[in-house]
Amino acid sequence: MTALLGVVRACALVGRSRATHHRQANPTPRPYGPHPKARHPAELTAAERAAILGVLTSEAYADLSVAQVWARELDAGRYYCSQRTMHRILAAEAMNGERRRQATHPPRAIPELVATGANDVWSWDITKMRGPAKGIWFHAYVVIDIYSRYVVGWRIETVEDGKLAADLVAAAIAEQGRAPGYLHADGGAAMTSKPLASLLCDLDITLSHNRPRTSNDNPYSESQFKTMKYTPDYPERFASIGAARAWMNQFIHWYNHQHRHSGIGLHTP
């Protein structure tokens, strides 16, 4: 049709764009690649990049940051490239992480203690109770038997202290008539104190601790504290340490003899 009518009339008759006709009739040759990337005049050569990498990984600079290396080389009268280019060279070699020697911490095992009877495993912790004014706190030490959920010992003091903790554990053991096999706590100062550790060593009690920053490793004490602080009559503040001790005495009696604990089939501890 094009030979008889010409391109313009033939395209008009079939409703085709002349540009499309010419593009398909005379296609542009497909370019073959890949095309070489244009090189910037200031771009570093492979040899220069290798030399800079050698400087960054040298024994003198292996544990220094890029800024430190760049500044020291500049003081020595040697300029290779910008700090950003040094970072790019390290990134290309997957070496752009922390250059200083890092401490490695072994994985901490999850503490798993099984109690098959009363006084097999005790758990203890310290919680704060608001005093009469802002910044004044009372510290409640509570020791609980995880098998029966029975609070075997408690005391409220104005400070956290390892000697006070050791005295509490010793008094609880004397009252129960036997020592537990394990005593579990978090990693606080009072829990890891020398007086308490010496007492437990003398009584052949195994001391167990939470993993760092993992409060869930001590669920029994944390649950007991929540039950205590969510009771309807828990005061916003305690007027004195005597008032705190009096309230705590009533609460522990209720917790041990009246509270139905969900963890032991809704029985009382």
C-alpha cells in the first residue's frame, strides 16, 4: 500500500502514526555494551586505592578511626584523599565497621530451677516504696518460696545493703528449720554482696542470678511485688518506715493465708 499511495496516505487510511511507522521500518541499531564508565580526572587509580587501604590497615593505624589516621598522616605531610573517600575505600572492602578491638561477651544461659517441694528454691528481691516526700524511699526485702509461693521472710529498711540481706536470709532459714537448695535473685549489689555470698557458701546453698537486664528471669518475686502494689489499699506514700512495716505485716499475713494464687491452682500459699 505504501508503494502505491505513499507513506502519508497509507498511514492515514490505517490510522497509524507516521512516527511509529518510520521507527519500526527503520529501527535504530541496538547498542552493544557494557560501555566503560567515564573516569573523573581526580578519581583514584586502583594502585592509589590499594596504597590508601594499606595505610588504613597498617599496624600503626589498624585500631584508629579514619579521622585519626587522616589527621596523623596530614601532620606527617602526607595527604592521600578526603576522609569520606577513605570511608568509601573501607566500605568497598567490607571493613567500614568499628575499627577498635571489641569486647566479646559469652552468651548467658537462661536460669532454670525446678522445685519439687517446699523450701527447694527460694527467690528474693528488693522493691522501693515511696516515703513521705519526694526522694525518700523505703526498701522492702522479700524472700519467697517458689514452690508454695509462701513469703518466708521480709524486712523494710532505708537502704539496700548486703549485710541486711544476709541477716534476712539467715533468719528465714532459722524460722523454716532448713536451708533451701537454691537462692535465686537478680544481679543487684545486695544480691551479689560478699556477706550474702559467704553465708550461702557456709550453708551449701547454690546462688543463682538473672541474666543482665532480664527481669523476666525472676518472675516469682516480680509477680509478688505486682500483687502487693496493685492491692486497693496500697498507699501512694508511707508516712514513716514504721507505717510501711505495719502495712507490710498485714499484707504478708493476707498473702500467705488468704490470697488465692493462680500459680498454684488458686490455693493459698
